[in-house]
Amino acid sequence: MSNDLNPSTQHKHKIIVANWKMNGSEALIKEFSKFQQPKTNDIIICPPFTLLAPAKILLPDFIKLGAQNCSGEGSGAFTGEISASMLQESGVSHVIIGHSERRSLYKETNSIILKKVEAVLKSELTPVVCIGETLSEKKASKTLQVLEKQIDASIAKVNAQTRLIVAYEPIWAIGTGLIPNEDEIRKTHLHIKEKLNQYFNSDIPTLYGGSASAENCSKITSIENVDGLLVGGASLKKHDFEIICNC
Ligand code: PGA
């Protein structure tokens, strides 16, 4: 394996994705309607499903809209589910798939995630596929092995040469205030990129997620092969998220 990737494959514009999880309200959308446009970075906000319609109306046009999940099925008797084509009709451009909370709380396996990624791509939306290791896997030095398995099983089989984003989120870093050190992020992102390069001709943007904040965003996004951030808690605070979007 090479020690580094060609710097020309580095994305100049960072991709900043806000994952609001089961938080937010119309009042928060109204607050974000006055969001300052960042100089270069691409911004995607993923509110809960019910806030997509007000978000479409009230958020400035430079903010793209994403969903946090969708069904792997096209249509039919799947009570409570929402399909990728419904999201596409609602003005969504991106869908987070395989977040660790979906994997652990809702028992989403790599094969379920693969089906969802395929459904998202079929509707011409961009999946933001989350991968990451638990603390015990990290302690057992299994991080790269776990990530490779997740990539092999939930991403590698799709035909997505142009529309695919991967988010590396160490599960132990989500909502904890803990983050891997710079060297760990650098090595892990390089490994992910090299693995993705085995399957895809084009460079797949790879984001970091897990306790990203207004304080640490510039440091994290300056690490090689980090193409942006997936932000949870800090994306609910307009001022903090504006700083992150300008990192
Ligand atoms: P956090 O969440 O930024 O609050 O750690 C990130 C995520 O779960 O996507």
C-alpha cells in the first residue's frame, strides 16, 4: 500500500453535513433561515422527516437538504417507512445511511444498509454511508478490520462512481466529547481511501464524524484525506454550526 494519496485527489471544498437526529423544531428552522453563507464549503442539513417541508421553504438555497434514513424498499405495505423516491420528491439530495444509532438501536445490518444505499442511488440521491468501530473494537486494535468489513459489505458492491459519500464515525466518539488523535484520524482516513480506491474509479469524499465542534473543526478538516465533517450536537447551535461551516 502507498504511504499517501496524490494531493490532487484532496477536496478543496469541504462537505459539512448536519445530523439533527430526533431534535429540532420549526422554530430552529426559522433561526437557521438567517444562516450566513460560508465562503466555499458545501452544507447539507438533515433534519427529522417532518421538518423537511418547512426546511425546504425557509432555509437559504445554498443549504442542501438531507434525510437521516430511508427504506430499502421502493413502495408498498411497509407501515411507517419512507422511500428514497418520496425523499427525492420532497427536495432532498442526500440521505444518511447506516448511522451507528441505526445499526445498534434498530439492528440494521450491513446487508440492510447495502439495500438502502442502492435504493438511494436508484432515486438519484447521494448516500452518506456511515462506518465506524466501537470502543472495544478499537481497544482490540480491530478498527481497520471492522471498517474494511463494513466497506466490503455495505458499499463495495454498489455502482456509484459519482454519487457516494462515506462518513467515518468512531462510535465511541459520538456525543462523548472524545475524538481520536490527529495521527489516528490521518491513518484511518488514508486506509479508508485506499480501500475505496480499490472499488471506485473516482475519489469518494470521506468525512469525519464524532464530537466535531466549533473548537476542533479546523484542526480536523486540515488532516489529509478528511473531506469534511458529519456533525451531530454542534449542528443544532446556529452560531457554532456557522463556525464549523467556515472551517
Ligand atoms: P456528535 O454526533 O457530533 O454529536 O458526536 C455525530 C453523529 O452522530 O453523526
